[in-house]
Amino acid sequence: MPRRIAFYQKHQKPTRTTCRKARGLLLEEELAFDFRDLDKQCLTGAELDELIGERDYKEFLNTRNELYRKRKKQKPPSRTEAIKLMAREPNLIRRPLLIRGSQIIFGFDQAAYRKLSRS
């Protein structure tokens, strides 16, 4: 039996189409998924640490976020500091996040979503 899919996003704003399109494709593909709105239920530092695992933590950082751009002028945050920042400010997390087992898809990648739906 395939592992359940987890879908993390921030509250859908009318101007933010990426999360809306991603969620719409999951529904279109009739995939069962657990949904988490990061505005209402932030990821804890422990959850982020586990999710990141051995991956490069920088993949999880939303480089478009204003707070990230301001901090970029300083030295990049360490892994520990980045996890604390993302737990405190979910806008620093690159989204949407689609997770199935050890697979993580950042942002909306239609081809990757469709491939995942067929696996």
C-alpha cells in the first residue's frame, strides 16, 4: 500500500496561485492527502528537523521571502538557526510541500505531482 501524501501550504490568498494549483491537481488526480495549513498549525523545530533529515536545510528556505532577503546581507543562518527561524516564521518555508515517504516536492511541479500520483 502506498504511503499517504502530506500537503503543506500557507493560507490561500486569491493572488497566490501556486498552492491553489497544487492542491487542485491533487484533487483532480483523486489523491488522498493529509492537509496542513502552516498559518494555523506551524511546523515545530522538531518536526522541521525530522523532515529535513540529512537533506540540505537550505532547500527548505523560501528565498523570495523578505525576511530571508534582509538576512542574506548577513552570513547565511546555520541549520539550527534556520530551523528556529522557519518554526517561528512559516513564510520562510518554501511551499507548497508535498511529502510522500522520503520524497519531498517543493513548490508546484506539475510533472512531479503527476508522476507521484502514478507511483
